[in-house]
Amino acid sequence: MGKQQDFTFPSADGVHTVHAVLWPADGETGAVVQIVHGISEYAERYASFAAFLNARGYAVVGHDHLGHGRTAGEGEYGYFPERDGWHTVNRDVRRMRELTGERYPGMPYFLLGHSMGSFQARTYLIDYPGTVDGCILSGTGQEPAVLVAFGRLLSGVLCRIQGPGHVSRLITALSLGAYNGRFKPNRTSADWISRDTEVVDAYVADKLCRFVPTVGMFHAMMEGIAYIGAPKNAAKMDQSTPVALFSGDADPVGGEGKGVQKVFQLFQAAGCEDVRCKLYPGARHEILNETNRLEVWQDMLDWLEEHRH
């Protein structure tokens, strides 16, 4: 993990500079994995998994989304652009793909999106079909359309009344708060992310994971979830791009597996030729940081090895 290389590139919003990281393969590079991180976190949280892949010939890259990590300036955490925020963030994912492709031309290339990053990865598959060789979705899900519509409406109203920078206790309680409430009695505010108490404590103590997303960010994410959940949009994906879904069956984001199965069926209905799904008993949201993480890492590696040739 000591060979991390930091770099930057201009964001699609025309204002910010995106912070990015590269973990080169230990020896000869055989493939590339691009990490797309989740909400209220940042790319460097994936350093341990990157080191695991590096030792097996994979270069790993990732960047901090707008409003996150070292891309966000003081007072900017939890913000997405007010106009077309979701797709602006996705254009940064695309730019990262382009830049990494220039460094590793012709190399097998995979996306790995976690949580909100899985929603971004699914958006990428729709908007830029055929530009990656496969995609792993970690901690994904698909809320019922009526709930997504309600979330869009509520966050949209609050954006107009309070402004997009407002932090709503109500929306936070209905989303992140509700996730943690399923694991009462709660030891911390983040019990829902993992059964590993050290992981949870490190997350809670991390100043780059402490911020609460604004109503503007929630609204953009609700628009994104509605976008990727529409069958007409899913049909735009390259049907030959393989996709793998890995989640815990106790992950509230994936509806304890039900939402993950819904996404699996959405991909099948869209005609995807190679889509797989694996649920881990008892595992919570961050399966890359769960107590059975080594099993998950190996399963992901096996899938990558199968599809990189």
C-alpha cells in the first residue's frame, strides 16, 4: 500500500479538481480495475483490496467524487452540482476511464462500483456501453419506484424551500438512519456497514466519512436511481458486457437481498448475456470490509480472472 500514486484531473463541472489514486500492479499488469466509491466515503478506503489485486497483476485506480474526500474543499462535503449533478459526477467516472485507458492501452478494464458507486457504475453502463470489459456491483439495490418517486419529490421540495445545501434530519432519518435502525440495539451510528467492529469504529472516526449528504445530493441520487431502474434505460447497455452482483443478505441498501435480486432480474430483462449474483449470509453493507472479506475478495478475483481474457 506504500506505492499509491496520487494525481488530479479537471472535473466535468468545470470548477473542481478531482483527486485520484493509482495503485500499480506489483509486477506485469494484466488488467485494470476502476473503483467507484460510495456516498460519504472516498477512494483510499479501498487500499487494502487494491493491494490484494496488485499482488495478482491488477492495476487499481479510483477517484473521490465531487463533494467527497480530497476532491471536496472545506464546506463542500455532501454537495453535488445543482444542475445535472448525477450525470456530471458520472462524466468524471468516464474521464477517469479515459485517462486510465491512455496509461494502460488495450488492457482488460473493469469497473467496481460500491453502494452509490454501484448506481454510478450502472449509469455508466447505460451511458457509455461497450467501453469496459466487465462490471462488479457491490452493495447495490433498487428501491420500489414509488419510494424513489417520493424521495425525489421530498428532496426536490426541500431543495426549493431550504436550498440544495440544506441538511435534512428527516431525509437522513429515512435513509441512513433507517439502515442503522435495523441493527438495534446500536453500538454506533454505522453498525449497518459491517459486522467487523474495527471497521465500523474506523469509519465513525474518519473525518472524511462524517459528513451528512445535503438534500441536493440526495435529490441527485434519487434521480440517478430512477434513471437506472427504468427498463428503457437498462436496455441501452451493451448486452455482451458481463456483470456480477456481490452483496450481503443483511445489507439494508439491497433490501436484505430482495433489492439485489430485483437488479439481477433487471439486467436479465435487459438482455444481458452474462450476469451473476451472489449473496453472503449475514453480511452487511460493505462486503469488501466484512468479517468474511477474504472470501469476498477471492470470489471477485475469480470472476475477474475468468473475464479478463
